[in-house]
Amino acid sequence: MMETVFKCKNYSSELLSAKLKALTSLKSELKSSKAKRRVTFPANVMLQQAISDGDKEEIKKIITKHGKSVLDLKDPTGMPLLHRAIFEDQFECFELMVNEGADLLAADEEGWNALHVAVSFEDMDAIELLLQHKPELINTRTMDSLRPINVCESNCELCAYLLQAEVTYLKTRSVTHWDSANCKREELELLNIVMIVNEEDERSTRQVRQSALHLSAAKNYLGLAYYMLENQLLTVDCEDYEHWTALHLAALHSSMDVLVLLIQYGANVEKLTSCYKSPVDLADDELTLELLRRGCEYIEQAM
């Protein structure tokens, strides 16, 4: 009996020894495996870090590894990585991404693209680069229908520069190619009326165009105002029956786009209405007042 117990105990001891040996071997293998394994991060996180560090070489490596489509990814907050480069003030990284083919129309959840972001940060280098690569960005809109020029809050020089870029872009396009993305329905309808108005009745034609220009100033219809002024369909200082010009209405309604356009085409900033009001007297925000006070100075600098 004692011999049987002893044998059982020996058997248990051998089994335990074998298990310990197996565990030791497994632990050794796991340790070796961990040493070989490296932590990896998603491509967008890696690219975001490279942008924050201003590391162009790392960005190039990431593009080589993942392809150029990586440039169109968003960071974990939903911001396009191209926007992140502007946000981080890393122009060289931004320039590299643009030149490598990043989608310049990529927008965040509120519809802001890279130009909207660059204008909000008053980043002239980024603005010039974007417009050089994709001029049509000047006419894009956010979910709230804000164009890049509408994001410009207090910088008169930048406002004038953007307006000049918009006018330059308009000159490259036929009126028939304007669409609802650039013009509101009412503006397009008015534009069609102005284009087909009866030329035989000179007085009626002039009244229609004057009314259209005044309305474009009140509603900030840049395309309509541009078409009439560029094609010399009427004079920039044409008046209504109370001697109001389009500039008076643009100042009153803070129609920044049309206001700068009118100044560019030589509108008289000192002209008085029948109640002796100048455009400056009718303006109530600082940017409008500054543009009117400085007149053509900013426009000349932007051209």
C-alpha cells in the first residue's frame, strides 16, 4: 500500500515538473514575440503627427507606403488632414500635400474646404497656393452658404484680394455656365432678364438695368452686378429717383462683395442721396466703413 502511494506521489511530481517546464518555455516564447512586435498606428494618425512635427520626409514615406489617397484622410476629430496643416501653421507640409495631389475640395462636416480655413487664419501663402491650383475654390460655399470671402471678417486687404480673385475667375467663365452653386435662383432669373431685355426701348432698358444693379447691391448678387458693369450696360454711379446709387445700398446692407466690386469699377464713395447721405453715412460695420474710407487704395493693392 505504501509503495502504491509513493508511486502516485512520484507520478504527480513528474507531471508537475513537466507542466512547469512547458510554462517556462511558453513564457520565453511570449517574451521573444513581444520583443519582435512593434506598435503600429492608423495611417491618418501617423500623417497627423508628421504634420504637427513639420516632418516632410516622414510625410513622403507615408505617401510611398500608403499611396496618395492617404492625403485625403481626416484626423480622429473629422478634420481633413490638409486643413490640419493650415491649422498647425505648417505651410511646407501643406505645400507638399497640395503638390502631391491632395483633394482641395475636401470639406469638413460643415462644408468648409481648405480655402475657407486659410482665409479664416488669414494665411496668404496658403490662399495664393490654393487659388493657383484651383481657382474655382473662390466660389465654393459651406453648408451655411458662406463663400471664402464671407469668412474674411476684418482684413480689408484680404477682402479686396479675394474679390479680385473672384472677378478674375468670373471673367474666365461664360454667363451660361453659371449655376446655382454660384448664383441664387432669383439672381439667375434677373440675369436672364437683363440679357434679353428689349434694346429698342432705351429708357425701359436703362430702368431695368438700374433696378437690377441696385437690387444686386442690396442682395449682394455679385454675378449679376459683375455682368452689367463688365459689359458696360450702364454706368457704375447710375441713380434711382432719390439719387441713391448701388454703392449706397451696398453700404447700407453690408453687401461686401458687390461693394468692393463697385469701388473697383470706380464708384463715387462721396456721392450724396437726395437726403444728403453718403455711402459712409449709411454703413454701420467697421469693415464696410474702412473700405469706403480708404476707397480704391485696397483694390489697387490687390490687383
